[in-house]
Amino acid sequence: MPRRLTGFTPSGDLHFGNYIGAIAPIVSAQADTDTVVFISDLHALTLEHDPAQVRRRTLEFATLLLAAGADPDTCLFLVQSHVPQHTELHYLLECATGFGEAQRMIQFREKSRRGGRVRVSLLTYPILMAADILLYDTDEVPVGEDQNQHLELARDVAERFNARYGPTFTVPKAVTPPVAARVMDLATPGEKMSKSAASPAGALRLLDEPRVLRRKVMRAVTDAGTDVTYDPEHKPGVSNLLTILAACTGDTPQRVAGRFDRYGELKEAVADAVVATLAPVRERYLELADDPEYVRAALRKGAERARELASERIRTAKAAIGLLPP
Ligand code: ATP
Ligand code: MG
């Protein structure tokens, strides 16, 4: 079975795009894929952050993933900072990465341009991501467009390390998430729905109450004209609603479009479908949140298994690069 790894950084609130693009595919593939799911809390420290929020969200994300159906007995399910080998390997990989190579990362250039003090960890974050991947001999990493360059870096570093110090790491492959569609922001359909969006009006959060989800859908920006057609270029708002409905019902946006004559009807149907998809996740979340010890125990067990797996890879990497075994 191929091993596939996905991380969730606890910055911002998980939303419908994360659910359709990343969480639901994990849940449906976990029976026949060797799945690693982790909360990348260390990555949340690369930008200005509130310590209490990162801690709270780490538990919230873990609880939400379980609520959505990730099975901690089937998946390797962990919090990154609970497995010290992530940072241990990060350092070894820094010694195999060029400064210019790290500086070329588009995301670093974009995020560091936003102003404020730039942390060294923002520059080295893709190397930590490479460590996350290489630590577990990962075969496949589902990546959206924004992470493609980072995955390429992980591959380059793995290949360079293997060539220079001897075969040590599995070289990972990028895989396109099964839902090719990207869910766009409801208020600004030119941008993707994102955890870090400035305004919450355009993001359907997994923990929004049903009436809030409904209101956000009903207020979604639509386009000039009145017909319901799937045309992302000329009708980004309506097309996004069709994408969302199609994702909920396992259909195609084009086919879904044929069922509606007016925007209002479409919105009603989208609101119903989104609530039907997300309300059970929220309900299960509220049950699990009442029993944080269950979630904590799952994370402890996952971290323990992960440390065991990871320590072997660290041992071979250290030996290869020239460190004296204790
Ligand atoms: P950020 O703005 O902090 O980058 P994000 O919403 O893009 O947040 P990530 O943590 O970068 O979330 O991504 C988590 C997973 O969710 C990834 O697998 C990513 O491809 C997927 N994902 C994120 N946004 C969308 C979206 N709008 N549509 C579909 N999939 C998405
Ligand atoms: Mg992102």
C-alpha cells in the first residue's frame, strides 16, 4: 500500500474547501491507503501567532478530523510537535539545502513581502515540510498548486541526500487531490476559500452553525444575468455554487446546472446540501469536544507509533551524513 501524508496547519478555521479537497479524500481512502495525518503545529509558528490560539486550534483540528471520520486506528494520526524527530530531521535536511534554493520559494517571497518582521522559520518552513514527508518514507503527497514548489524541494533534497550520502529517503510523488475543483470564496469568487481569508463571510467553516452556513450561501456573490450555467471564467460566483453542490452530491457542476432556472433556487439547494454535509461533522465534533481525553489518547497513541517509525529513519540519516552513533 502506498503511504500518503497530509498535514493541517492550525492557523485559521477549517472550511468546506479543506473538507472537500483534503479531509473527505483522506476518510474515503484510509481503508486501502497507508495514511499519515498530522496537525502541523510547528508550521503555525512561522508567522505572527497567538500561542493560546495555536494550542486551542491544535486540539480543535484533531477533534474535527476525527469527527469527519479519520480513524486513528487505521491512520497514523499525530501532532507534529509531539514527535521530536520532525525537527531533528529538519536540521539534517537544512544541511542538504542551498540558501538560494530556500529563498526562491514563491510562498516565502509572497509572505515575507506582506511586511512586519520576517521569521527565519518562514524561510526554512519548506525544509521542515520536507522533513515531515521524508521522515515517514512517504510515497504520495496530495498537493494543491500552492504547495507544488515545496514538494519539488522535498524531492530535490531527498535525491541530493541519497546521491551524496547513500540511499536513505523515499523520493515522494505529488498527487492531485481527487476533487480537482477548488472551492472559491463566496464573497470574492476570484479567490480560493481559505483559512487565512480576511473576512469570514466568504468561508463556510466546519464549525459554523447550520443557520450561519445557510446565511453565507444565500448571501454569496452571484453574477450578471439570470441563467444558471457552469462558466468559471464569466460566471465565477454561480460556477462556484455549482462546484459546491456537485461536490456534496458526487455529481458534475455541468449536470447540476441543468437542474436550475434561477439563482435563488440554486442557492436554496446549495444551502441544503452544505448543511447536510457539514452538520453531522459539527454534531460529532461537539460530542467529541465533550470528551477531550478520547482525542488526547488517540494523539498520544499516534505520536508513540510515529516516534517509533521515525527513529529508524533518523538513525540511518544521521549515520549516512556522518554523525557518530551514541
Ligand atoms: P491557508 O490560507 O493558511 O493556506 P488553506 O485554507 O489553504 O489555508 P491549507 O492548510 O493550506 O489550507 O490546506 C489544507 C488542505 O486543504 C490542502 O490539502 C489543500 O489543498 C486543501 N484546500 C485548501 N483550500 C481549498 C479549497 N478552497 N478548495 C479545495 N481544497 C482546498
Ligand atoms: Mg493553503
